[in-house]
Amino acid sequence: MSPDPATPARRLPPGLVPGLPLTALAPMQDVTDLAFMRVIAHYGAPDYFFTEFFRVHTQSRPERHILRAIDENTTGRPVFAQLIGEDLGHLARTVAELLHHPIAGVDLNLGCPAPKVYKKNVGGGLLREPGRIDEILGALRAAVPGLLTVKMRVGFDDLSSFDHILDLINRHQVDLLSVHGRTVKEMYRSEVRYDAIARAVAAVRCPVLANGNLTSATRAATVLADTRAAGVMIGRHAIRNPWIFRQCREQFAGRPVTPVTLGEVREYIGRLYRETTVPGLAERLHVNKMKKYLNFVGQSVDATGAFLHAMRRTESESALFAVCDAHLLADPGRIFAAEPYPGVIARPNCETPDPAPDGCSLETITA
């Protein structure tokens, strides 16, 4: 189906370059905070940002650190506030609170695959209960005067409810749908079902963003051609390559994609370290957090994984940056690989068996 014309009050914000497919940074717990959004914007912002999810339950209030990503955001790009929860009254209450902040819209998480999330019947767990999704979307559509968006996976353990949920997306007039082409139980192990994303594009009346294993601008363009989606949502590979949104715009416009050098990657790591500095945070804890980002960056540094091997064993700022200098500045003009090297694995990753007690962490990234 072709999208219905949106009312002026619910028209999606324009992209950075009119006429090009949309790009979005996927919501990732412990990643897409204010500091990371600022870093991404420095290298080429996406059209849209999405926050980490606001947890909604009886005692919840919108988390202050997530609100900062909205209230103090100077990137110039729209920020959608993502919610995770299933209590209708508290979802409506949280929406009312968020409407006092400069959000572009409200996004419902129907995809988080962390077991300690879906076992609470929120996030990806809701895909087992289309009837409950119907109620939640109805409550949110009544509470949200502007844009209501959804990020979902194609099912919990199969696609048996996928078409029904797509019907609910239409029934409740969702304004933008992001589809990760794997089931919840597949986490990140399987091939992405881009045919299912194409099915969603054909079925719903709103624009669809394709999500899942979008490793490069070239890959993004191929997925858009195959699915006819309105744009792409990129998560883990934007941690690895924060230039990816700028490169996507170049690719989509038919221009040469600007390569990145190892020297530029070293500058990115330094900027990321500075931006993520928190007063009072112990140096070793900050280094450990940086390692989690660098687990992704290292996938494109060398084919042997030598950088990752050395980086993971550091325990101080000086040691960490000595490793970065040795591997990135010895030949700073060498090209940073656009795709991850085969067999170079980002660990710890989403397969970590013991996620954070209250949901997804940087080690259980949900994009």
C-alpha cells in the first residue's frame, strides 16, 4: 500500500537532504545517550534520533539521563522518545509527561530481545500477544497528539503473528514503523529476513525503516532496493563507523562514498572518550565502557583481530590509548574497512547470557 498523506500535525520531520531515503540511529540501551548523539552528529547526523527506552511501570518516572538526550540535544535533528512497558494507564501518564519536552514523537519498543525484558512481557515479549499490542497501540494513539512510531521485530519465535500486527499498525494509524528483520529468539544469530521487511512495506500505510545488519552505505542501498523501504535504521554499525549516515547520503545521492582512514578513527576514539567522561567515574570503569564501544570499532581495524586482542587487555586510559596509537597511527592513512572483517567478532555482544538486571545493556544492544 502507498502511504496515506499525513495531516500537517502528524507529518514526519523532513530529512537533512530532501528526496533522499531517511536514516535513523537505532535506540540502544547504554549507548544512544546525549554524549553518543553528539559524537554521531559531529561525523554526520542521521535524519532522526531515538532515545534509549524509558521504562514504564507503576513507580516509573522518565529517567533524567534519557531526558537530557532530548532537552539538551543541540544536534538540530528530531529526537523520538522510546517507551517500553505494557500498563496502559502508566504508558498514557508517561506520554503526558514527555509531551512537556521537545520530542519529535513517541516510539513503542516491540523488539528488545533481552530475556530479562521479554520475560516481563514487554519489548519483544509483546509480539506473543497481538491482542495486548492492539490495546497498547489504542491507548498510545489516544494519548499521543503527534507522531506515534513503532520499532518491532518480525515475531517472537516465528512470523505467525506478523501480518496481524501489521494490520494493527494500520488500524491505529502509526506514523512510522521500523522493522528489524529477525525474530526475538533469533537475537542476532540468523540472517536478516529482508523479505519480511518488504512484506511490511507493502502492507502498511506508513513509511517503513529497514533495520538489521546494515553494515555499510553500500549494504543500506542494496537493502532499500530490495525492500523498497523509506529509509534505514542503523545501530551497532554506527558505533563501529559513526560516518555511516554521511556515507549513506552520499551513496543514496549517487556520489562517491568518502572513505575513512585509521587516523580519523583514532580521532573518533579520543572524542568518544572525552564526551563520555563523567565526573567522579573511576578511570578503570570509563576504560571498561570504552572497550565495549571499541569491540565494534575493532571489527574494521585489522583482519587478524590484533587490535581487539590488545585493547581488551588494557586497564588504564594510558594503556588503552597506547594500543590505539600503535594500531591506528602507525599507518594513519590506511583505509578503515567499510565492512567488518570476516570472523572478527565484537565481544561482549548481544549473545552475552547474563544481561543487565533491568534489561539491555551495552553488551545486549537491541538494534
